[in-house]
Amino acid sequence: MASSCARRCTISLRTLSLYGLLLGSAPLHAAQGEIDRIWASPSSQFVMFSLRPASKALARCNTSNRYSINLSERGGSATLETLLLAAREQLPVEVESLNTCNGYDAENIKFIVIDTAP
């Protein structure tokens, strides 16, 4: 009886993991361009940036045409390092968002990718 329960529990966890993977791997908005401006404040956990050219594919809540990195989230510092590298080297990036915004009406990003291809 214990092995039957263990099997059902494993199947349930796999199913939940699959649903989480499917939901989490389908970002609703993507944008491409070069880093235009970066905003940061010592009193905020967010670093915000805009792209050049401005994206037309924005979440409805993004009224500022900016994207946001939450430094208090796991991976926030690494994402910021990637952003700063792309800005310094003037490399094009691709940004995929979570389709949510912070209190500054900037779209929360899922990840940022530097395009290093010539």
C-alpha cells in the first residue's frame, strides 16, 4: 500500500511540475533593442531600463515604456550585471517579461539575453 501511495504522489508531483513548467515558460511579451536609459534609486529594490527603439509589445500595465529588475529576487544581481554589460558594450538584447509591473509602472522581466552574434 505504501508503494502505491508513493507512486501516486510521484505522478502528482510530476504533473504539478509539468503545469508549472508550461505556465512559467510562456512569456507573453518580448522586446529587442539596445539599452537606452537605466534608472536606479537607493530607496528602491528595482532597477529600471528602457530600450531603443521603444517596444510596441508591452504589458497593459507598462505605461512608462520601461522594464524592471527586482534586486531582491534570486538572480536579480546577475540580471543587473548582464544589463550593465550590454549597456557598456552597446550590445543588442532581448528581454522577455512576466506580463506584470511594479509600482513604477515598469514591466517585470523574466530574463535578458545579450545578442553576441555578429
